[in-house]
Amino acid sequence: MTRILELKWSISKGRDTYGYNICSLYVDGRKVSSCNGGGYDMKGTALGNWVARAFADKLVALKPEDMPAQSHWQRAENPRRICRNTDCIITQIHDNEGTEWTQELTCPKCGKPTEIDYNDGQTVNDGLYFYGLTFHDPNYDPSKAIVGQDCTDRTLGSKAEGKTVEQAEADGESLGLERYQAFYHASSKVPTERHIIPLIDGACGFSEVEKILKVIGYKLEYVPTRSRGNSIYKLIEESEAI
């Protein structure tokens, strides 16, 4: 079945959100999700919120091998420094052997400034998962999480480490951030027997949500329109696209 998705923009007139941008997603003419504010990928968020609900069964059926490999670049703890002075024989990289080169800001040969070699490091594999996609335990209660253990101590005023999130909130030491942190700290990047509720943080990018849709058998096809700001897409099952 092909569905028509339309992302529409409007301005909030709410009491505490007056003037905020609103991005709403309509599927076959019915509003299914929205988000407001700004400074993040709102199109991705509106789409991701709906996809997580509409295709929960397909997402929970995903296996790690269905997901892309993720990695990050980790700089060396004691990185080399580079002298870019072409008059210093050649542009050189010192390997830190036999000298306190990393503690020096100038080249011991020519005395010119040096800089850290940001290529000195290695690629670290982070595992198989999708950016923004997490799975949650419906029976987990973040109010019982321990501050400083299950979430970072970000409380206001006195330290609340060792207290439950619920107690820190009751004592006026928390505005709810710890509850939010604990909720995601207890999540999984892949479905498990306990983690069966999928959520998609579309703020990671509209294209990331497209990748998730693709692996569960759907693709988005942009529909050109003269409408200013609003975007229309066709959501097509891969089997129908052949």
C-alpha cells in the first residue's frame, strides 16, 4: 500500500509556546504527529515519532545483523605534533620517541609553532545499530533510578547522589532531567526480550529515519510541489516499487 505523507509548517499560538515553529506530519490526510520549537531536525522528529508507532512490530523484529555498523574516530591519548614549517627540511611529524614533543608548543628544530596531528588515532567500532533508534522496557520505572548510578547527578542545589529520581524531584532538587537520562540509560540499541517498545529520535536526521524505513521494507519518494515550505512524499513498500 502506498501512503501519502505531507509535512506541514505552522506557527504556535499557545500560551507558553507562542511563536514557536510547528512541524506536523499528515498521512493520507490525517494528522499523526507533530513537534515544535527549533534548532533540531523537526521533519525527522515528526516522521520518526510516527514510524516508531506505525511499524513497531517490524522494528522489534529487527536483528543486529540488519543494522549498519557504526564507528567513531578516537584520537591517541598522547598524539603526535606536526611542524608545518617547510623550511624545517620537510613538513614533519614527530613520533614522540626520546623527547617531550607533545608537551612542547614549538618545534625543537626550527622553533616555529607546532600543532596536534589529528590523524594520530584509530577507528573504534561501536557495534551494529541505527542512530536514533532505541528499544525500551515497558516495565521499567525511571522514578526508581538511583541518581549518580543509573543517571548523571545533574540536580539543582544540594547533591542528590544516592537518592531515587522520585525523591530528588520531591525534594525540589531535580527538574526531571535525571528521569529522562535514566529512561534512555536503561534502553537498548537492539530489541531484546525486555526491550520491546521502539522509539526513534528523528532529531538525529531525516535521512536516518529513511534508512530505518528502508531496512523494514519501505522507501520515501519525494513529490515535487509548488507549496512553499511543505513537503510531500510517497511511502512505498519495496515490493510494490519493483
